[in-house]
Amino acid sequence: MSYEVVGITVLWIFLYGYLIVASIDFGAGFFSYYSRITNKKHVVHNIIQRYLSPVWEVTNVFLVFFFVGIVGFFPDTAYYYGTALLIPGSIAIILLALRGSYYAFATYGAKDSHLYSFLYGATGLLIPASLTTVLTISEGGYLFVENGNVQLLYGELFTSAYSWGVVFLAIVSVLFISAAFLTYYASRAKDKPALEVVRKYALSWSLPTIITGIVVFFLLGKRNPEHFSNMMDLWWMFGISFVTFVGATVLIWKRRNYGTAFVLVMIQFFTAFFAYGAAHLPYLLYPYLTIYDGFTNEAMAIALIVAFIGGLLLLIPSLILLMRLFLFDAEYVEGKK
């Protein structure tokens, strides 16, 4: 396996970690605000806060690793994506800052502020929508490159059915992943009223998630036939994704094994996410950039691979320890400490 493939695989693992951890966080923000305006805050708010309190500060670690790594391994990505995503990227950073301010004020100040609660919920949907711009642009046709200048074609981006499909898929996926986890977490806390509410959230967002995924899959066929053809060659991975989705939904519907259901949700997105990424190779940006174009030198590649694998081996045990101390501690989950 070449250094290029090893490098992008390690980065994709970090991005998948961010997909799961951030989705739980973003979805929890939306559900927190939604429960407030539907007069169910007293039912689910405590569950959400008990989860967020110990983990919100580590949510973006995966994202930082990914962006540092993508520029380190593939410096040319900074030229193409950095120029094109100046405005969308700036918006995402502002939204992340607003979300961080909510955590600070909710912890140390205005806990019942309706404004901060609204910003918390809104950013939970807007951040994933803005970040998916990168995946959309990578399919090609959204950039104009001439004489060394890179321009993002905003008209094409905002009028593309595929672009909006990806945005909607990101939002419904975030809500489904988050609701599935909160269902498991509420069951661990033995909080039956909260469990009933978040269980309904999970079931409500399950069907939109799979339908949107299928629609976007075929929209990609029109947008990028080469990528679509490669994905069809990996049909068995998408088959596993669909089977695990059905299994998770059935378990939640039957009120059984919520922990197993969430593991199936993780497998669902793992197989689909890695099938999408594998089919995208060798391109990082159609048709301008592949993983072999402008790859860093061998010495730097080895150093980065060792550093990132080491970081992954350090990060995973740290998260496991965090979960054992807080998320999976019976007394903490049940609100006894």
C-alpha cells in the first residue's frame, strides 16, 4: 500500500470519527432547542446536558487532525480548496465560534437564555450544511481554474440539485445519529419520559435519512458518472449499510437493545462513508487533483503517518476513558453525581 493511500485512509478515519461525535453534538443542540419550543425541555434537557458537559470540548479534535493532515499530506489541497472555500469556510468558523460561546455562557452564565438556545440549535444544522460544501465541490464542476486563479461558481453551487441534496442528507443524518445515541443514553439513565421522546425522534428521522441517501446516490450519477460507477462496484458495502440501518430501526421500534441499535447505526455510516471515499479515489478534487498530485516528500509522509497513527492510538483510549468516567458511569448517567 502506497504512502498516499495510507495517508488518506488515516485521515478518512479521523473524519469518520468527527462524523459520529459531531453528529451527536449537533443533533443534541437542535433537539435541545426543539424541546424548548415544544414545551418538552423539562423532559429531555437533563439527558442532553449530562452528555454534553464532559465531551463538548473534545468534539472538534477529530476535525483539527483532519485539516492539519490533509494540508500536510496533500499541500495542493490548500491551493484549490483554500481559495474556493474562503467564504464558506469562514462562515463555518463563525458558526463554530457561536456554538462555543453557547457552551461557555450555558456553563458559566445565562443558562436560560432563549437567544443562546436558538443559536445552539441553529448552528447544529448550519455547521454540517456548510461543511458538506467540501464534499460537494470535490465532485467537480463547481470550480473555475484559469491562469492560476481558482473561483468557486456560486451560481452552479446554489442551483445544483446534487448540492442541495447533500446538504439535506447531512442534516437528516446528523439528526438520526444523534437521536439514536440519545435513545441509548436515555435508556442507560433509566429516564423513561426522555426515552420516549428521543425514541420518537430517532424513528421520525430514520426514513428521511435512508430516502435522502438513495436520492443523493442517484443524483451523483448525473453529477459525476465516473464516481457513481465506482460506487456501484462497491454495492456490497452499501448493502451492508442498508441492512444495518434496517436492523437499528427495527430494534429501536421494538424497544430492544438500544446500545446494539446505535452500534448498527455506526456501522451503517462507516460502510457507506468508506465506500463513498474508496470510490472517490484517486481523486481529491475532480478533475484537477488526485492523491498522487503534489503529495508531500517521503520523509514527511512517514513522519505524518507515524504522528497521526500515534495520535489516533492516544485519542481513542482517551475517549474510552472519558466515556467510562462519565458517559457509561451508572451514577453519572442517572444524574446521581
